[in-house]
Amino acid sequence: MFHLSLRPASRAALAGASLLTLALSLGAFPHGAAAWPVGQDDEVALDDFTATSKDGAVMTIKHADFKGTNLSKEEIEKLLTPDTSSEDKAALMQKLKVGEMSIPLIDIAPKEGGAIHIHDVFGKDIDAGKVGKFTISGVDGSGSDKDGAVSVKAGALIMENADLADALGATKDPKQISPLTHLGHLSWEGIDVTGPDKDAGPGKTIHVALGSLEIHNNYDGDVLKDGATTLKGLLIEPSKGTEFANSLAILGYTRVELNAHIAAHYDKGAKKLSLDDFTLDGANAGAIKLKADFTDIDSSLFGADAAARLGALAGGGIAAIEVRFVNAGLFEKSVAYFAAQQKTTPEDVKKQWAAAAGQMLPAVLGGDPSALKVAAETQKFIAAPTNLTIGVHPKSGVFKFSDAMGGAGDPTALIGALDIVAAANK
């Protein structure tokens, strides 16, 4: 339903910049990394380096220093050149090691006009896919590509204690890419981008902004111990008349405004994975909160082997799930929409939904004794929509994923293995 096709000024030029080439590929190919020659501590400096991409965008680096690197000047220039083949870049990234790198300014000039500036690129302790620290003080500028004008602004980016090997590197065997980047800390603030929405038609734009992103993770070797991600002030604002805007307008919104928080921890000895919090909070809409406990989850879930990850999930089970919706306007907007569609009143719609909940929920839950209470609590929420919490607990203590797959053809049996409770407005 949503079509986002935001194109920052000259993708090819941005891809060729040191910011994107080095930052995103520092940990690209650790498993095949060449050994660093004993005693090598070379310094490479670039002055007045320019490179032009095939679409005509020009990248300029006035000065850059690479200390303690195993790459030659020619190799670094080749790595930074936008149109270097992916095979050659892969070979260079496999080899890349840098003690400390500094690029005060990267300028990107799209062929159609304008300029993008990337300020104070700094990296430290980059070694075979591991990054001690990588920072950028900011990005700003504007320009044009073939689909229209673009403006870009972003504040400080900080990345520390990262091992990006599995997430970014295994291009020869994508099936082996780990779903979890090993990232100690990342923060980015003040991101604001406006550009053409190509799929929406000529002259249509989309505005995306993010107040801040903060990630903290702790690991025991390659295994996650605990982690948290906080996202504040995500804004997605489409042009009027686009499919995206029309979809939002159905419920009376002109843009999406979200905050999010995710926190989890893993007990390797007990093989217990806990989703402590997964919250999506929409402005003038409401918040969805999810908590869950999973048992018998093998630590291979965090590895690079796809088959082992699947096996870790298949052998696990659910101990508890809780879903909570806190209303902040979305329910009323939904009722108003359906009332307008049916040419009736919001109160009549709420009565219809309450009646349907009283009839359908007991039927769906297979006549379980708890079904009537679930239906009653749902009706209470419909009458006065403040919040609704649904809890699910296996009657046997653990509900194995393998049991769910085996009983997929009999929903009644699956539901019968669970205790489902509800609580409204508490």
C-alpha cells in the first residue's frame, strides 16, 4: 500500500563517498581478510581527490588521512571511486585495516546541480570487520537528481564497538548473513530528508525525519546478552494526492509520527529469550506494546548459519505473550470512518462491534470457558476505549513451535492449548 522511493541526491555519488563506502563496508568480509603484514604501519594522505560517477556526480575530498593502514594510496583511491566494480571493491574491503582515518569534508556535486556536504568523518581501530569507533559530525545540502529536488540534513552519527561482518559481508553466500548486527553502540540525531517520490508521480515528494536513534547492545562472544533500541520522532509525510497520503487520510491523518522502543535479553544457560518491551507509539493514534518470553532457544539463533538459526527456533517454544493497546485517538477515528461508510452514527458502529465481539470471540476460541470473559472485556473496551491487554499462556507451561507447526491444520486444538485472558481499561 505504501510506496516509498526517496532518492537522495545522486545515489551513485553518495555510494562512492568514503562515508558510505567505508562506514558500511568496514566489516564487510572478515572471514577472508588477508593477514596484516607484521610491522606494517603505513600512512596514506589524499589531497584534492576527485571522482566522477557514471551519472555525472562529482565527489571531492580536499584532504584525508589514513594512519596504520595496509592499503596503498592507489587502493584507497580505487575503493573511494564510485564506479569501481563490486568485485574489486570486495577484494579491497577484504583487505582493509585502518588504525585511524580522518576526512574533514566530503563534497558531492550532483550533475543536475546543488551540493551535499559530509562533515568530519573519523574512524578508529578498523580491523577485519571490527570497528572501534566511527563518527560523522553532520550532513547537509541540497541538489537534484533526474526525479527532482532533494534536501538532506543530519546531525552527529556515532558508532562504537561494532562487528558488521555477518550483516554486511557475506555477499558470496547471503544465506549465511546473521540477522543481528553485532553493534555495541550507535546513535544518530537530527535526520531530515525531503526528496521526490518517483512512484507517486511527477512533482510528488516525501519528507522523512528522525529526531534520534539510540542503540546499546551487550554480547557474550557472538551471543547477545541484552540490548535496547530507542527511536524518537520518526516522521513520514507524503505529498497530498499520493496513494500513501490517501491511505492516511482515510483515518484523518496527513503524516505518520512514531516513537519506538525495543528491549530484549537472553540467558544463554537457561536458553531463555525475553522480549522485555516492543512499543510503537503513534501521535494522536495510540501505542501497541508487546512482551514475550521464549524458552529452549539455542544460542545458534545468533550465529551466521541459516540452517542452525532455523533449528534454534524450531526447537524453542512460547512461555508467555502479552499484547497491550493504549488508545490515543485511533479507535475513535476508525469508528468515525466506518460510520461514514455505513451512513450511520459512531454509537451504532460501536454497538455492532460489541455485539460481534460477544458472538464471534467465544466461537473463535472454541468454547473455552475463558472466552466469555475475553468477550466481555473487549466489549468494555469498545464502550470506553482506554486500553486493552491480551495475555496468552500455554496451559502446559510451554507451547513448542513444533507443536504449532504440527497442529496448523486444527486451529481449535492450538487454541485449546492456550489460556487467553483479557483486561480492559486497567
